[in-house]
Amino acid sequence: MPVSLIAEDVETLPQAKTRPHPEVHTDVLVIGAGPTGLACAIEAQRIGLKVIVVDKGCLVNSLFHYPAGMVFFTTPELLEIGEIPFTTAHQKPTREEALEYYRKVAEHFRLDIRQYEWVKTVMGEDGNFTITATDRAGRPHDYHPRKVIVSTGYYDLANQLCLPGEDLPKVSHYYEEPHPYYDSDVLVIGGKNSAAIAALDLWRHGARVTLVHRESRLHHHVKYWIKPDLENRIKNGDIEAYFDSHVQEIGLDHVVLVTPRGPIRLKNDFVLALIGYHPDYDFLRSMGIELSDEQCRPLCDPVSLESNVAGIYVAGVIVAGSSTNEIFIENGRFHGKQIAEDLKRKMPPAS
């Protein structure tokens, strides 16, 4: 039969040899393609160094996962990197405008960005590092940079409640948009910006919202135009709120809260645990970077931002450890210039 003949022919073909993925040499490898990582790449490139940026997600991955339609607290000029103007028709830019801005910056500087490659190991020494990353297909990619800049942010690792039921499919530590929660009972955990914005957005789009927060009131860092809006919704009874309270249990169709009046069982369809995020401390330690005992701040030179591991620099919010409210795009974007000044003293430009 023709089919069997074809099968036999295929079986007799020589097996194709798997070609090893090529090793890539560069002066600087930046881990993290957020605004600070891009700023670091731009400044290193400006002093004549060859730079590659690697990110396990997309360009500015954290901003991409912000809620749709989100408005930044800051003004556009404070989000600028590489001296490229951020133009917007609004006083405060939106998430969509920021995504477009950083795409244009990456194009303008022709940055070599390797998206969807997850760095697994960083080995070697100053001047001769070996970095292995894997792509979405699980294929390895080997890089050999002379210097490494770590700007991995903190948004990928959510703080955990450590409660029964937290692993249920109805529980999420991220909020993207309100539509899936229409006509549903939603519990929002937290009292900072993420929780406040989500609670209002959900209510405005037809969800029945309950807010629970361990403190006696909303956090003072909540955006000035968000805080009174939410407080009024709570006062009017549009959003139910429990302060000085916490979640004790999450069930399939209910939650149990511990309140000043005692335990309360509420009907529930979804839980949004918006209680913050933290850097990947294990990844930093795996490179040999020492972290402080209390706030897990990486040990680094305050001026050059070179860590205790020679040749490895830290940038962005991870410099502050667990104090993630100290460094934002507005001040982290300057870390690139600090690092580039040190690189300029220590490295001749690539030929």
C-alpha cells in the first residue's frame, strides 16, 4: 500500500540532529524589560556598549497587566526615559498611553529586547557571566555578558493570604477588568490603591462589592481623587466595607470574615486579594546577592548600584526590598544613568 511505503521511507530517513542554540555574547545583559530596565539599556547603549534586554513576559509586562483604563497617579513627564517626551492630551496618562509610549521608546533606540525568555541561572564572574534562559517552548538560550543589570520589579509575585481556600479558581491576586464579575458577589481584600480602584470599578460595572481591610481606614497613599469617591460609596451603602477585619476562610460559595462584631459568613462568587506584591528574593539570592534581614534590601553601592557580587547591578524597585512604596518609575528611571556612569569607568566601549 502507498501509505505503508511512505511509512517505511520515513523510518529509513536519517534522524535530524538537534542543533545547539547559539551562544550570544554581549557587554551588558539587562534582566527585566520594564521602564527601569529599558532606561538602563538606553544609558548603557549610549556609552557605546552592546546591550541585550531579556524578559520572561512582554515589553513592560507589569504595566500590561495593570487594569484596563487605569490612570496613572503621576504626570507624563515623570514617566519619561531616554529624554523622549511623553505626550498626552490628559493631565495624567492612561495605561494604554504608557504602553504605546514605551513601545515607541524601544523602537527609537532600536533596543535588542528578547521577550518571553525566563532567566533561570546566572553564573560566572565579573567580565565573564553565563546566563541561561528558557523561552515559551522550553528551549534554552545562553548569554555571555560582561556585566549584568537586574531590574526584575516585583509585580509577578503576589503576597499570599495563607488561608484555606486561597487556591480556589475563584481567587485572584490581580485585577484586570470588571466585565467577568457582573452581577456577582465580589470580595475585595486590601485598603490601598489596587483594592480601592478595583472596588469602585467593579461597583460601577454591576458587581456587588464588599471590601475588607485589616486597618481602621483606607491607606493614606490612596490616590486623592479615588479615596473620597470610595468613602462616599461606602457611606451611601453602595459598597459594603469591613475595617479592622480580616478573612478567616474562603469557601466555594462563601467567605468568613472576622470583624469587631465577631465572625460573619457572606455569600461570595469571587475573591480579589489585592494585598501587594514582592520581589523574587530567591532569584536574587541565587546570584549570590546578599539581602538585609528586615526588609530584604540587596546589598549594593548606593551610587553605582553595583551589588556585593562584582559585575551585577540592581535597579528599580528591587533596590528597596520589601519597601515597594519607596521606588517607582518616577525615581527608578534614573538608575540607568547611575549604573552607566560606573560602567563607563570600568568598561571600554565595544569595538
